[in-house]
Amino acid sequence: MNLILLRADDAWTGDQLVCLSDRRADHIRGVLRAQVGDALRVGLVGGNQGCAQVQAINASGVVLSVQLSDPPPLRHRFDVVLALPRPKMLRRILRTVAEFGVGHLHLINSARVDKSYWQSPLLADHKLEDALMAGLERSRDTIRPEVHCYQRFRPFVEDQLPLICAGRPCWLADHGASLALSQTPPGAALVMIGPEGGFVPFEIDLACAMGAQRAHLGERILSVDTAVPSALAQGLVAA
């Protein structure tokens, strides 16, 4: 935990004092081994970051005096459209997109997405929140990615994709493409990443008909949970 995330509904006393008594207090006491007077890096979920001084610490909680003056880091230039992966991969990917500062993650259906994946408890709001918060804590960010779910591929591509792109390029990750994602022009864009085995030809053709352009991530075929950070890292290089 490289950033102690604070929430508007925490136990605040005025604008600057907050009392923590959950796992964050445990982390401050047990991992950081903080003492009264120590300074900690903190951030308000959805808002600024700054420093907090420990005012009191005991078995029942930690009281912090908070000053939030630093803006959150910039968002990644890519938003992501991702065919829903298996739940074990999804947890890692949620943390990854939060660590990279992705603004929007669109989870979609695909011919190679198992229908059972949509029944995963991880898609519950509180489970999504937990996974995203872990990424924010690690990367010192306070702005969580917005997660959107679409269970029908064709309506998403035909009706939603043009709206989501909003004039931005849409790059569809395809191993057989001639253009590398790292060679695409800088600027905001959308990246579509398929399931294990990739999008089927019909899906690629439909997405391209709606304005998507194919781009590869490199010579190797990657698993989904490797392809996502690879695409986001290439987006940083090309920014």
C-alpha cells in the first residue's frame, strides 16, 4: 500500500481530521509501524492527494491530520475494450488498469467468452471496487477506472463503439496486423483486446466496419492478462 486511500464517508472531524479503524489502520500500525508525528502519503478517493500526520495511534484506531493539495496523476491516453476474461485473470486485469490510470474499462461479450464468466461474483460492484482500489493503492492514484459491462457483442459494436470512440482512433489488437500498436499516432485512443484465442473473423470485420483499425502487440501471441499491460505500456511509449 503506497498510498492510504481515504473516503468521504470515513469518520471525519471537520475538514482535516479523520479516524481510521479498519485494515488501513492495521497497515499503518503493523506494516508502516508509524508513530505519533509521522507523515504518511494519503489521497481522497476521487480527489486530491497529500500528506497526513499521525495525531494518535492505539489499538482502536489511528487519527490523521490531513492536507490534500496535490492533484491526482494524469489518466492514461488509452481507454480499453476487453472481452470478458476468466475471473482469475479479471482480478489481475482490474488492478492493472487501475495502476496504469485507465479512465474507462468496457467489458464485452465475444464468441469465445464462456457464458459462465458473466456469473462471476467478481463482477459485483463491491468486488470490482476492491480490485480497483488495490491498484490505486499500489500506484498512488485516487481516480478509479469506470467499468462498463455489455453482454451482447453486436449491439455494443454497432451502437456503443462509435459513441465511445467519440472521434478517437480505435485500435483492435490482432496478431496478424501489419501495424504495431507502438507505431500508432500519439493521442487519446481506444484499444480493443479479445479473449483467449482472439476475436473471431466476424467480430474483427464488424469492428473494422465501425471504424476500428487492426494493430499488433508484437511478434509473440500473448495471454489476455499479459496483452493488457503490454498494450498499455506501448501506449505510454507512444504518448
